[in-house]
Amino acid sequence: MNTKSWIASALLLAALAGTGTALALWKRSTVQAANAAAANQPEPVESVSAVPARQHEHRDATTSIGTVVALRSIRLRNEVSGTVHKAALTPGAIVDAGTVLVALDVSVEQAELKAQEAEAALAQTMLGRTERMTQQRAMSATELDRARSERDVKLAQVARTKAVIARKTIRAPFRARVGIADVHPGQFLEEGTELTTLQGVDDGANVDFSVAQQVAAGLKSGDAVDVYANDDAKPLAATIVATDARVDPSTRNAVVRARIDGANVPAPGASVRVRVPVGAARATVAVPASALRKGPSGDHVFVIAQDAQGKTRAQQRAVRVGAMLGEEVVIDSGLAAGEQVAASGSFKLRDASLVAVAQPVASAAGAAK
């Protein structure tokens, strides 16, 4: 390679090095200018609303499916056989106690009753005569006892026939609603035929439900439970009245009965959901459900507090979550009552974010008043 080639190569290398140096200096100055501009920019502020963590006494609960049972309910059957003379079983009708529902034909019994009443009257007359004759010593005491016994037998026969007539007249034992029936005049009923069902019309009802034996052991009469007829309805307050003495050996569950008071109760046989308390109540805190955030590290909330410079910042705080209470969530640990937590707007926060707390609408309205 000659001298000219070396000179050309050296000049090219020098030009490239100069260009690279110039580019490096330009990049450095650009970065420094950007950093200086960023340093002069104000720290971004996120606007959120904050609420204090509310002190709450919470008791764990479990849910069971229960069945509504009328306070008084029977399957109506006839005690003796006979032909239906009268039937007043209107499905859905409410009948008062003592109302005749089914009357069987008692014409034979009534004829027998008249004959027996006549015989009883004669026996009573003969007894009176025997007593007078005995007082006059015209008849012995033995004959008086025999006359008195015959009178008693005749009266017993009258009472028996009246009892048969009464058993053939089926009345409502209490105020109730009549179920579906298929009984008509002229129909012959065998003894023990099921006529209909009667559901008592009372201001209240029972709910039977099953819980695990450990839960049942902690329940006692007087404890309150909530009964939900459907998911949207307000719960009905109920009180435990009894716990079955026996645990089902196949399921290890025990049946518990609760009482609902009031007129607006579900129909007997309806399925309901029962919320049953478990264990003792404990002190917890409650926050709006919008304040709870979930992330890779678990559940957390953003606590609003001031830093060392007096600036309001969001501090990420890990918490242990308990039950849901409508639009609130119970925090078992990680948060103290009274601490301010970010509610609406918490989704855009990160740890140490600078925040501006917006005035809650309710508080502003209260201040205006």
C-alpha cells in the first residue's frame, strides 16, 4: 500500500471518529436537556375520594338451604268409613276452627240414637220407680242397683252413638288454608283416606335447615338468623327455637328450626336461604368495596397519609379480606379503624403516588346545610 492510500484511510477514520464524537456530544446534551426539563416538571397528582375505615363488629356466617314449615299443619283423614253427605273442601279457602269440612252420612246412627235415647229415658223412669219402691221397702237394694246399672248402660250407648256421629263429621281443628282436595258427595271413603292438607294461617312460620354438627353445637335458642326468600328481597329476621338432638350419621349435619314472626312469610314448603352466624363476634373494620384492589402480591388498599414533606400520598397496604357486606368489605387485618383509604379512583394509584383528595358529595352537601 502506497503513502496516498494510508493518508486517505487515516483521513476517513478521523472523519468517522469526529462524526461519532459529535453525535455522542449531541445525544448527551439532549438527554441532559430532557432531564432538566423533567426535573422542572411538577409531580403528577391523582384525584381520588377517601373514606375512613369504619369500625365494625363482625361475626362469621355460613349459608344453608331451608324449608318453610307452617306452625300448624296436618293431613286431614277420616277416622271411620262412610259415604260423603257434604263436602266443603274448597282449595285455597281459609276456614275457621270448627268449620264442617266433610260430613259423612249418619242416617243409620241417628236412627239408632233415637232408639237408644228412648231406651235411656225408659231406664231413667224405671230407676226412679225402683228408688221410690226401695224407700217403701217394696223392692230390695239389689233390684235398685240393677236398675241403676241398666240406666247407665243405656246412657253409655247414647254417648257412643253420639261419638260415632261426631267422628263422621270432620271439622277444621284450627284456622287454616285448605289444600287441594278431590272429595264429593256420594263418594265412599275407606277408613284413613287422605282428604286434603290444612296449613295453619298464623302470623309466622318455621324454617327447618341443616348445618354441620360443629356449627349446630355453637347455636342456642334465641340466636338470630337471616332468611332470604329470594336474592333480591330484604332478609326476614328469624330466631332459633330448637336444635335436633340427633346428628345425621350419613351427613354429620343437624337440623335446626328457626321461627319467623309476621304476616308476610313464604308459603309452607318454599325453599329459602338461611344465613347462620358462626363463632363469636370480633372487632374488624369495613371499607367500600371500590377501595379493595387485587394484584400479584394479593389484596391491598391505598391508605391516604402525609409524607415527611407534608405531601398527601397513597401508601399501598396489604390486607386480609373477610366477608362482603353489601357494598362494603370486611378487613380482618392490615388496616385500623379511622385510617383514610382511597375509594373511587383507587384503580389509577400506585405506591407513593401524590394524590389530591376530592370532597365527598355527601360531605359537601352536609357542609352546605
